Amino acid sequence: MRVAVTGTTGRVGAALARHLATNHEVIPLPRRICDLADRGSLASALDRLECDVLINPAGLTGLEACEDDPELAMRVNAEAPAEMASWAEKNEVRFFHFSTDYVFGGEMPGLRREDDIPSPLSVYGRSKLGGENAVLAFPENCVIRVSWVFGPEKPSFIDQIFTTALAGNPLAAVTDKFSFPTFTGDLATWMDSLISRKCSGILHACNPGEPVSWHGMAMAVVEEMVASGTLDSVPEIAPLRLEDVKAFRAARPRFTAMDPSRLASLLDAAPRSWKEAVTAYVRSRCVSR
């Protein structure tokens, strides 16, 4: 199949383009070719596009950037996906759009299901929910919600902890915010399966297990660094509350761990746990450093 992927200089887009190229003809749509902030750029890219599947992981993901420019956030995260969805419908192209666990308010612990009612707290969350609603106005489309994405394509929280621990510098992480990490390598493999299956609606795509805080994820990183011989002992990780992080001007939900059971039912094998995925990734970093 001919598969077009937006945002191929980003973490998810780069992972998808690389992995899907093994089985499909991939058409990369980086921002210099398809700028979702620019209505003319998007229209021009779509006019020239010939594909069977369009996947849109591109978006404005910085929460503070969205708070500072809500008009841009709505343009990139809601209006542009609506235009892509309309184009896909007219051209009989399957459309997959990426969204986020931040569409949930996260007031209570537990796993969020696809049919739970969203209640976003931030401009980012509201703009992504707007994109979801526009895309799902066409019933054949599929929205993929992800959370805490990490992988070798771009540095993430996990890489930050790895680098800081390796340098012997002080570590700190938030203890009162919980979700699931999502490894780009696994996500790309899941998408390869999904584009060959008939699926629509919302899918929660994350590595499952027990919901984890950023502090718990940081502990998993340093524990594997010790197990791999990269560190001599597990360093102390200072606990932080979400409200302690002054750089966070936008509201962030505390409990957004998503249930990926529907995704698992569509795959040949159940997704591995987040702990397995994080451990394997950190081990690979230890070997290659």
C-alpha cells in the first residue's frame, strides 16, 4: 500500500515512516512539505497526494506553547485534521489521526476507556479533542490516542533521566501524575497491523501494566542502568508534586492511564508491558553509549 505519514521529523512520524517502509511504499510529509499551521501548504500537499492510507501524527504538542497561542493550537490540532479527514473521505483514503490522553480530565485513578467522556483541562487537550471530533465525523476514520511516547527518534523524559543519571547529576521526578509510556517501536508495529485491518473509531495505544508516575518510570530507568552495569548503585530520585514544577503553566491531568484492551483485540499478539518496553529501551542505550 501507499502510506502517507505527516510529521516525519517528529518522534512518532519518524518511527512510523521508518518501520512502515519495510512493508509499504511510504510517502513522507514533513512540515517543510505539509505545514499544518499553513492552510495553503496543507491544501497543496493534499492536492498532489496519491495514497491508500493517510496517517497524521503531526501536531502542536507543547502545552505551554498551546496556552500561549490557542489560535495556532486550534489550527494545527483541530482545523488541519478536519481538512485532512474531509480530503480522505472524498478520495476514499483511510485516515488515522493521533491524539492524546490529555483529552481526559484525570480527576480519579483507574483506566480510561475509549468511551469515557473527555474533559480536557488545557488548550492543548481541548484542541486535540476538537481534532478527534472532526476526524470521527467520518465514521470510517480511526483516532489513535497515545501517552508519554518515547523512543530513539528524539529525546524524551526517559532519555533525560538516563543522561542525568549517567552524568551523576541530581535527579527529581513527579510522583502524583500517572499514565502509561508508549514505545515508538511497538507503536509502529501496531500501526503496521492496524492499516491492514478494518478498524475505526477510537483506539488507546500504549504499553499496559500498572499505571506509573514519572517518578516510577525514572526508577525503572536507573534500576535497569544498574542491572546493565552502567551505574554502580541506584541513585536517589527526589520526589516532586505536579504543583512544584513551576515551568508547568498549563494544567495537566493527574490520572490518564488508558486501557488498551481494544487495541489488543485487533493485534496478533498482546502489547508488552511498559516495564518490559522501558527496560529493553534503556538496555539498548546502555549497550550503545
